Amino acid sequence: MTAPLAHRPPTQRERMKAIIGGSAGNLVEWYDWYAYAAFTLYFAPHFFPSDDRTAQLLGAAGIFAVGFLMRPIGAWMMGVYADRHGRKSGLTLSVALMCAGSLLIAIIPGYSTIGIGAPLLLVLARLMQGLSIGGEYGASATYLSEMAGRKRRGLFSSFQYVTLIAGQLVAICVLLILQALLSEPQLEAWGWRIPFLIGGALAVVVFWLRRGLSETQSYSIAKAENAPKSGFIELITKHPRETLTVMLLTAGGTIAFYAYSIYMQKFLVNTSGFSRESSSQINGITLFIFMMLQPLAGMLSDRVGRKPLMIGFGVAGVVCTYPIFATLAVTRDPLVAGILVMAGLIIVTGYTSINAVVKAELFPAHIRALGVALPYALANTLFGGTAEFVALYFKHLGIEHAFYIYVTIMIAISLIMYVRMRDTQKHSRILED
């Protein structure tokens, strides 16, 4: 007779379904999120009419940052929901919200049609997507970490960023395809709406897929043992050190990731002087290689521990960030630009590949989804979500190099935490199997 899931580890088949189901939903969620960034160059004039391209991008980047303001609320609400009602339920709810936000962006009329209502509706859509993403990270990171065996948690959790990057790559591929099929005037007039319609349709498929996932053993045992209920007060009073640790280890990693991925496409156009097509191609190729590195780094962390990888990212990030950006700003060679961007992404891999499992291993099961999601979302709101806005603002002031210094300082702050914290692989609070 098969033992209940609460008293046995998941089977290999259940673990494979967990990767596919959890990852597919994560991919669609992040595709929708990144589609906004990938197509900003085309839709910004519809919502922010201006003769200054930097001013248009600044307005669109401001709304991108506004979406991050909703992420801590989403992390709190759906983190608690996933801790109390199951990881699967939290994953299903998050993808439904993302679907609604994506479809809204697809149908919003431009500023010339409804005036100030256009950017206001864009803000509403981004707030919905921010709520969704805020809950998605904690639920998916927790789910993948809990479904993995002890010896493969780094590998399993690396798929959280594999699919995050894959979502960005799919958005870029859609952009490249539309650039090939449509003229510039067509893309600027209506073509930019297509990716948001695609995202809404894919979310419906994932909603159905996630409903068939198995619940995790850790959640089932915590529920059976009547563990304390997840909540904000429980988090900050019983786990303050772990909460602060997540915020500080995230700060430098998230700003570096957004600088080398989300903002890089605009940096190559607006600063280096590449065409939008060349920028998209450089971004797409480097991100694909970056995505393939994640499982390799995750497997490495299962062998040598999480701490060496994070320290490696911190040291290399502090030393190399300024030189990489300063050289990129003056290069006109696509090959050189691609090598420099790739170097930055290789450095960031030390954080991205294992950050999910590190956070999950810090908390007990009854509050794990909230503990992973909320402090991460707060750090993302403060540093990741504002990275592009800060970069463009410094450029607008004529001191773009200040952004390179800012990123370096934030990585240095996280490096201090990496050095001081214990290696979570050796002190994991995830149920052993």
C-alpha cells in the first residue's frame, strides 16, 4: 500500500512533474513581465508623448518600477496563502492574475485616444502583474526546493531562474520575429500588442497544468502537525535574522541581474549606439547562454556548497562591474559588446543559480513561502525594480557612470552577508529525505 505523501518523499515521476509544472508557469509569468521591458521602445510613445527618447523611456521605466511596489503586497498575501493552503494553490492563483494584467495591456488605447487614462490603465495592469510576480517567486522557489531530494536541491531550484530567463528569452524571440515580419511603423502602431495577447493565452494553459501538480511533503507534514500559522508578525518576531539575511543577500544580486539583463537592451541602444535589432540579438544570445549555465552552477552548489558561489559572485561583481559598463559605453563592435555582457552574466550566475534554494533552506516549512517571498520582494522593489529608472535618471543628469558605482556598492553590501552567513546546504531547514 502506498504511503500518504505526508509520510513519504515524492517519487521521481512527481519530481519531474514538479519541474515541468512549476517551471512552465514560472516561464509564462516572467514572459509576461519581461514583454513589457522588451517592447518598451515601441509602445512608450503611445503612453508618454515626447520628442525626447530618454524622457519616454524614463516614463515607461517609472511604471516598470511602480509594478515592483505591488510585489511586496503580493509576496505577503500569496506567501501566506501558499503556506496555509498549499504551494499548488499559490502557484495557480499567481498565474491567473498575470493573465489578467497581460490582457489588459494588450487592449489599452493610446494617449492620443483617452489621454491620461492610458498611462493610468497601464499602471493598473502593472500593479496586477506585480501582485502576481510577488507571489510567484515565493511559491515556485519553495515548491521546487521542497520537491527536490537533498542531494539535488541546487539543481532543482536552478530551474527557477532557468524559466525566469527563458521567459525573457521568449519575449525577446517574439520581438525578433515581429521585427522580421512587421515594419517599424506597424510595430509602433499595433504590433507591440501581440506579445501581451500571447502571454494571456499561454497563462490559461498553465493554469490548467498547475492544477494537476502534487503537493509537497514538507507542506503536508507541517499541516498535519498543526504548525504555527504563517503571517507577517510570525515572520518578523520569530525569524528576524533570516528575514534580514534574505534582504541583504538579494540586494546586490537583484540589481546586478536587472542591470545586465533588463536594462542592458536599452543601454546598448541609448548609450552604446547600437540599433534596436542588434541590441535584441546581443541580448538574446547572451541570455540563452546564461540560462544554460544555471543548472550547471546549481549542480556545482550541491557538491561544494552555496556559499562559495555567492562569494565568487560578490568578489567578481565588485571588481568587474565598473570596467564592464564603462567599456560597453564606448564600444561599437557587436562582438566585443556581446563578450562584455556575457562576462557580466557569468558573474551574476553565482547568485541567480542558487538564490532560491538558499532562501528556502533558511526557513521552516510552515512559513517558508512567506519567508522566501516577502523579504525578497522588498529588496527587489528597492533595488531591482528601480535599477532601470536610476540608470536612466543618472544618464538624464549627465553622470551615467554614477550608476556603475551604485551597482558596485550594492554588490559589496551583499558580499559582506555572503561572507558572514552559514552555508545553507549544510544547515538546511527543508525536510530531509
